[in-house]
Amino acid sequence: MIGVEKLKTPKWAAVTEQVADATFRQALRELPTVFRVVTGLAWRASRRLTLLAAVVHVASGCVTAFGLLATADVFTALLKDSPTPERLLASLPAIALVVASYATRALLDAAVGSVEGALRPLVTRAADDAVTAAVVKTELLAFEDADFRELIRRGGRDGVEYIDGCVRWIADLVASLIALGAALVTAGLLNPWLTLALLLTAVGDGWAAARVGRLHRKHWLEGVTRHMRKGVIEDVAMSREYALERHALTLQERLLDEHRRVTESLMADEIRLAHRSNFIRLVGRAAGGLGSGLAYGVLGLLLYSGQLPLALAGTAVLAMRTASQSLSNTMRSVDLLHEGSFHIEFYKTLLAECARRRQPSSSVQAPVDPAEIRLSGVSFTYPAADKPAVQGLDLVVRRGEVIALVGENGSGKTTLGKLLTGLYQPTTGTVTWDGVDLALADPHSVHDQIAVIAQDPAGWPMTAEHNVVVGRLDRDSVEAWRAALTLSSADEVVDSLPMKEKTLLSKRFQDGQDLSGGQWQRLGIARGIYRDAHVLVADEPTAALDAKAEARVFTGLKHASRNTTILVTHRLANIKNADRIVVLAEGKIVEQGTHAELHAARGTYHELYEIQAAAFRG
């Protein structure tokens, strides 16, 4: 139903191809990056908790080693010769040490859980804040890039989620490595050959974990576009935005069939992945069993040859079990961290891409209330577009003028409005305010002086009152708020709401209300008027309004405009009194002048005007 059977793999997924093909050795090389990102966030979030986490993990490992060595003393005291009551009494101090070590280890494990539980939310918040801060400071044009929008979702949601998991996995890895080190040191003190034998017990499990992890990464990469398709289908099948046409066009069964087709394809791949993963794990367990048998064979040879006393055999077995479990946990943690590495790579890529697309700061301030806005040889091309949206534009807008931009759909009117206000920077050419190039000026100093009334205004999930005053939060004027409602005819909207201006305008809330397109447009106009800016751009501000409301709004805009006003509209009857009308076609200015001048010229504007006027003359 999308119209394209195989979607193009997005650019942000390219990094996963390298990770998916990585060997276990390459996975180990990725770990420092993961450690650097996660520990860096942890250190910035709380140095005290980060240091405390390291201390309790090291202490836990030391206690593990001490417990194993104390166990060796117990076995030596009991089994060196034949056990007697006297030897049992003599071993009580060693037994007490073993009990104390296990109790201390339990307390340290509890401390580890407590510290980790306090640190993880701080790290997640720091990562989430870094993403939010990076994205909100990105230039407007970046959001026209579909790959960038998907990168925000991947890096912001999955990246932060995996950073939360990596805090736990790094803690598990550190704990496993310390426990493994303690077991290896203990075994080495008993007999050096035991150390080598211990490493053999987890080779199979480690190999299986690495192979299964690689399979899962490749599976994810191969299914990424189908998951994108599934997400789109679920959205149009279940969201409120498409509900009306979904029912009116009787698309329910078609959407259900499409959803089932995609999910069945994904399910079949999941089943194949499960079978292959189970087979690899079976081979790994078999290899691990052989390794364990070989390790115990080494232990038997050491006992048979007398190189290891029988009294220490029990300690050796405990060390072997501890080492085997720790090594398996280590391999699993490494694989989980490697799997999370490409999600963290999304996080890093997102931050880097946001930094590249960030609105540049500058000491150059835009002129306040510019007397002249000039475009010189301006062309602009949207990301991934084949041709410019506008090209070769030369235009001068003077303070106080009401300029109307007209033309057919796709002629470049909306783009020109964004270029005039510095929301977009031209691909070529310059846009200047009183001679100051907006590409060199501080964006905030430019945007603070503009107001934009969009054709599809944002429906902010807040009260009706705040939907207007959000236009200028540092302005606190009840009179200005009421004037904005009156001039935009939004007062009728507010009066119709159950709790008037205190009504929540979002169905996300239990008592929230929704508005029609025309009602949202009136609030958007009120927001633009309340902003009280030096340069106002109204882009099809009355597209969803009836004739009476439209006439009232245009009258209100004329009264509200203190300085420069740019009107983008198809309703030519409302712009007859504009100071100048600029006509665009295929991204170029083809005519400009007053209504009378353009009508007399009998060009493009005259043709468009006559087409609309003919409907009323008949």
C-alpha cells in the first residue's frame, strides 16, 4: 500500500552494517568507545556515585578472592590428614572467615545494587538531556531531512535506552572480570596449571554468545526497512489522525492484510533466527562441556601426580566453578555491550549531526526593526531535492510595507517567506537586513523579531490561554491577549470551550478538547498577533476559515501589523490593498506591483485573478 515494496535502507543504518559483520575481536575493540561514552556520562552525572561504584566492585572482587583462599584454609585444616574433633575446632576460625567473607560479599552486592540503582537514572537523564539540548538547537532546515528525523528517533530513543542498559552491563562486566580475576589468582596460587584449565571451561559458551550476537545484529539490519514499513502501517491503522479517512475509504481490511503480510514475514525470520541461535548454543554448550571435562581431567592429573594436595581439591573445584560462571558472564556482557554499541553509535552520530546542523552563534546582531530587507541572487534547494525551490530572486521589502506573495502551488511562496525571516539560509545569494547578512547574524537576534502564522499551526498540548501567550512568553499583558483574540476572531473559539481559556487543548489529557482546523488556525493567528513582532509572515492564514471569519482576520492583521507584513495566500480578493504583490512561478519572480498595475499588465496575476473572479461573476 505504500507503493514501494522495498524501502531504501536509511543512511543512519549504515553504521550497523560494520557492527553486524564484526568479529568477537572487533567487538572487544568497540568496548573502549562504549566505556568512554557511558562512564563519561556517569562522571558528569555524579562523580561521587561513579567512584563509589568502582570502589564497591573492587571490594567485592577482593572479598571473593579472600573467601576462596579462606575456603582453602578450611579444607586444609579439615582434610590434611584424617579429620578429628581437634582439627574441627582448629578450623573454626577459618570457617568464621569464610562465613564473614560470604556475608561481606552479600552486603557489597547489595551496595552495588543500591549504587547502580541511584546512578543509572542520573546517567539516563544526562544522556536524554544531551539529546534534547542538541536537537532543540538544531537549525530548522534539518527537520526537512527524513534521515535526520529517523536518526533523532533512533539516537534519542534507542540510544538513550541502551545507554541505560550499558550502565548495568558495564557493572556486570566489571563484577565478572573481578570475580574471574579472583578465581584465576586463587587457582594460580594453588597450581599454575589450573589457571589454564579454567580458561577452557567457557570457550564454548563464549564462542556461542559471540556467534548468536552476530546473528541477531545481522537479523536486525536485514529487517530494519520492514520494521519501518510495519511502523507506518500501524500508525495509519490505529492513530486518530487517519481515523476519518480510514473509515470513509473502507481501508480497515486492506490495512489489516498489509500488516499481517509484513508481520508474518518478520515472524518467519524470527523463527529461523531462533532455530539457528539454538543450534549454535547447543554446539557451544557441547564444546563447553568438553572444556569442563578437560579442565576436570587436568585437576585429576594434578591430584594423581601429587602436584595438588587432596585438601585443596575442594577449593580448586570452587575456583573452577567461580571462574567458569564469571567467564560466561563476561562473554555475555561483552556481547551485550557490543550489541548496544551500534545504538550508542546512533547516539553519538545524532549528537555529531546536531552539532553540524546547529544554529551558529554569532556576535553580530541583526538590526532591530529593519528598514530594508533585501534578497540578492537568492536560490534555495531543499535537502535531497533535484531542483531549487526558488532561484535567482532579487527583492527589496521596506519597513511598513504589506507584501503579498502569490502564485500556483509549488511556486516557492512559503520558501521565500522563510528566507525573508532568516528561518532558512539561502543555498546561494544573500538575504540582508539593513545591510547585515543574516547568514552571519546571531539567529536568535533575527528570530526574536519575527512572527510566523502557519497554514497548519501547531496545536500545542496546553490550555487555550497558553496556546496564545506561548507566542511571547516574556510578555505579560492581559490587554494584549484579549486584543489578539479579538483581532483573530479566536475569542469565539475560546468562548465555545467548556472551561474557556483554561481548557486543555489535547486529547492526550482526560478532559482535553480538540479543535477543528479552522479553530486551530484562529488560535495560530492570535498567537502571531500576540507576538507583536517587527516582521510578520502569514502563510495562508485563513485557508480553513469561512468567508466572514476570513474578512475579520485580514482586517485584524492590518491593524495588528505595526511594521512589515508578508502575506502568502491564494485568496486574491483579500490582497487588493497590499502595497505590493509579488507573483512567483516555478521558483522565480515573474511579476510585482500593485493590484491595479498587475491587473492592467494582463499577465500571470491577471490570469489567476480572473479565474477566481469568474466563479463569482457567474
